[in-house]
Amino acid sequence: MNVRNLAIWGAIALLVIGMAVAMGGNPETASAKRAKLSEIYTLVDSGQVSEATLGDDQIIVKTTDGKTMVSELRALDMSTQDYLRDHNVPFTVDADSGRNNFASLLFSILPILLIVGFVFFMMRQMQGGGGRGAMSFGKSRARLLTEKHGRVTFDDVAGVDEAKEELQEIVEFLQDPSKFQRLGGKIPKGALLVGPPGTGKTLLARAVAGEAGVPFFTISGSDFVEMFVGVGASRVRDMFEQAKRSAPCIIFIDEIDAVGRSRGAGLGGGNDEREQTLNQLLVEMDGFEANEGIILIAATNRPDVLDPALLRPGRFDRQVTVGNPDILGREKILRVHMRNVPLAKDVDAKTIARGTPGFSGADLANLVNEAALLAARRGKRVVAMQEFEDAKDKVLMGPERRSMVMSEKEKELTAWHEAGHAIVAMKVPAADPVHKATIIPRGRALGMVMQLPEDDKLSMSKIEMTSRLAIMMGGRVAEELKFGDDNVTAGAASDIQQATRLARAMVTRFGLSDEIGPVDYGSDQGDVFLGQQIMQSSHVSEDTSRKIEEEVRELIQTGMDDARRIMTDCHDEWSAIANGLLEYETLTGSEITDLLNGKPPTRPDLGAEDTGPASAVPAIGKRRKPKDGGGEAAGDPEPNPA
């Protein structure tokens, strides 16, 4: 509590004490015994009253034995005075005997003091309170990040070495500006971190704060805009005023696309609250007033919607791309997240990194966490490689739904469907290796065939796309060949949707159709953003649109024909995979290869210890207590592989 608060509460206490004094009146009166006027007259008649004091509304008498008595009077009447005078009782007349002068004055001005104090207190509460008052909506919501909140350094950030180098230069400039200024270099005014979600943009900004050792203000883009007009612009001004007082410092705006979207893109007038905020931000970053020593770092995963004026040099001088890590980056990220996890000897971060292509930093952190939770649920003291593999399957394919009841007919249909995907994936000219095939429901799918690339892929060739079309249509063709056209189910709806999307992109965006040629017809297929698409006109004629649809249909039909040819030529292998899925429910890529070579998969005896994938729902209650054999608590029995 500061001095101002103490002063306010002290004034309130004095007012309360003054009110008590005013209401209390004369101390002599307060200690006197209350009596009736007739009792006073009786004492006067008996000669027991030594003196009396007449007030405007009361009489105070002192008896011969030293007692004080008080009684009420209606007014200063002469009859009482005459009565006292007739009995030779000395008396005095005092109209203010009921209260002292100070108390009377305080009592008269007390209401005014209370009103003034109340108004002052309410105005202070509305304007102050750390930016939470009712009148503080124009104040900045930026929070000063200190070490109390958890200091993060560049050692805690892995897999984004190029981005770290770009930001390391900013940190060095803040720590030693003369190193760059003697060569004529100027401090960059802003850095924009661009990348997909979960790649570590916010973590990088926190690492810059931890390394620089300068004040670090953090705010979200949505904190600027509120229901009041002009609030966003006011908060931008206040934020930069705070930063100027703390310069050199860093301001970090997370999700800047909330206020930095392109101006004039929406429907309606240009006097938009968000546009006012953006205009003020542009002026503060590079206007007439120089903001020396203030570096603005912003993060977004939507750089395509930002205003061009925001991206020019002088405002955001450098754009740092923070993409998904490669295999070396994933290994480093895994090692960072494995620091606080007890690992078994068989855990190899390089192997896990090789099996997780396309994973972001957040995905890898989630993978390690899921593996640790899975090991804890199984009652283990360390996290083994099996937990990481099961966690990877859970992240990639979704949690298992073993409680879902499937009929034998549905199970058989799912097995042949997934076997169709698997056999086509193994026989097409260019495809990623099959990682796992299962008919255990996962997520929203009844079964799944998962493929993982051996290396990180940055592009796809035409033969890979056509092979992908054949793989996606393999399930539908398998149902036709095995059960007939009349028994084809809706299970291939997702496959058809993905195949159609890929085929249309091949024709309209990638220029892989000989009939259409290398012409982009997919520019108007993007996301609808603030009414931009309403004003766009289509540049595709009806004849071209018909040709596009014919080309898309031809590509999908070619994929179906390729899948049908593969399953016809390799019917025995297809049947072996389907029967293996019916028997074992889940087959890895190596087990499928062994199965095609005539070697059945070897599974441990489930009676000794259930090493199969655990349920996604942890056991509860007393079923976890038994420890005498049988592995975990006796839950629902696993499917018998025999």
C-alpha cells in the first residue's frame, strides 16, 4: 500500500471519528444519568439539588451527593427558571450545552467533506488501478515481462537456427550499439516473425527478452481494439509513451494480424476502429517523431493479410521466417523437451525425428508429453521407445476407440478397404513407405493406413501426385472388387474429397494438364477475407470450366484404373494383408512386408503382459491397485490375436 492510499484511508478514519464526536456531544452530558423532569422537580423540592444548567432542550442538575442528572426540556421556558429561583437553586443558562463548539462546526461541515471524499475516491478508482479502472480504457494493456515469469534464453530454443541468428543481431545491438554504429549501421526498428502455428515464434520473442536484458513489453493484437471508438489508437500512443520512458526496450505484439489487416478490404466505410489503430501504429513506428531505442517484434501466421505499409522497410525492417524444422532441427527440439523426462536406454531422438516429418515444435513437445503420460499410465518409471511410438501413432492417427463395437461385417469391409490402400501404396511407382495399417477405429475413422516419408519433402512431382490419387482411390476400388458395386459404402467419402482436391490443384494451379496447359485458374479459390471475393470476377469461361472438370474426372478415373489393375494383378498379396488385418488388427510396415514374404507377424503372449497399445482413457478407481502379475489393472480384455 503506497503513501497516497494511506492518506486516503486516514482521512476517511478522521471523518468517522469526527462524526462520532459530533454525535456524542458534551462529555458531561454523556456521563449523566437520564431522568424524568418530575424526578428533577422532586429533588428540587427536597433540597437535594446544588446547581443546575439550562440548555435549549435539556436541563442538567448536580445533586448534593455529587451525582449528575439530565432531563429533556421542550424549550427554554421561564416556568422552570422561576421554579429554580423560588427554591434558591443556583442555575446558569447555556443554549449550546448539548454539544461543544468544535463538534458543532464539524457536524455542520461533515456532509460536505463526505461528498467531496467520496467523489475523489471514485474518480481515483475509475482512472487508476493498474489499467483496470473504468476510465482507463485508453491506457495500454502491454505487460512488462520480467524474470519472475520464467526466463527463456536461446538455449531453450532449438531447430530454428537461422531465425535465432537474425534475432541475435538485435540482441547484440541492444547490448553494444557502438559495434554497429561506428560502421554507419542503424538499429532495426522492427522484426516480423512469420511461420505456421506452433513453430516457436512467441518462444523466440521470449528468448530475445531473456537474452537482451532490457525491458520487454508484450501485448496481443486483440488487446488494442474494444467497443469504444478510438481506444485502439489511444492504447498504441500510450504503449509507445511507456516504451520511450524505458528505452532501450522491446515491444512484442503477438498475432499482429488482428489489427494489421489490409485497409480498405472490408465492406463499409474507412473509419473503422481497426484501421484507426493500424494508422496510429504506422505513425508511431515510422512517423515524424523518432522512436530511438524501441524495437518492435511482431508474430503472425497470416502474413498474406497484412497491410503493405506495415511491411515496408523502416517499419518492419526484416521478416524472419520460422518454418517447420528439418530432421536435425527436430532432433534438437526433442532433446530440449526430453531434458526433464526420465528416458529408457532404448530411446533414440534421431530415430524419433526421422519418423516425424512435418512436425512443428509444438507437435514435438506434445509428442514427448503424450509419451510421458502414457508411461505414467502404464506404471513405468522411465519412458521407453514403445511409449514414443504409441504416442506418435496417437498424434498422427488419433486416439484408439477400442470401446467402439464393430460387427464382423463392418470389420471385414474395413480390413479389405485398408488392405486396398496398403497394397496400392506398396506397388505404385512413387509413394511414401507404409508406416502402419490398422482397423482399430481411431479418431473419426474406422481404419487407417499411415504413410511416412523417409526424408523431408519440399515438393511433389507429377508421378507422386498420380500415385497418390491411385492410393486414395484404392479403398473404393477394393470395396467394388471384393463386395460388388451394390455393396460399396460411404467409407471412401474422405478419400474422394482429398483426391478431388488434389486433382483440381494439379489442373488449375500446378499446370500438370496437357489439355489446360500451364495456366493458373485457381487464384479465386483462396480464402474469403473481409469481402474481397465479392468484388472479384471469375476469369474462367464456361468452356474452360467444362474442360477443367473433365480433366479432374480423367485424373481420378486414371487413379482408379491403376488401383484396380494393381489389386487384380496382386490379388493374393492383397488378400494376405486383409486377412492379416482381420487377425492382428494392426500391422506395421515391416510386418506387412514380412507377411507378403510368407512370414507371419510374431506377437508376445498377451496372457503374461499386455504390451499392446493402451486405451486412451486411463483406468480409474480401485482397478489400478493390483500389482501381483497381470501387468496393469484388469480392465477390458484386448482383442485376441489368435
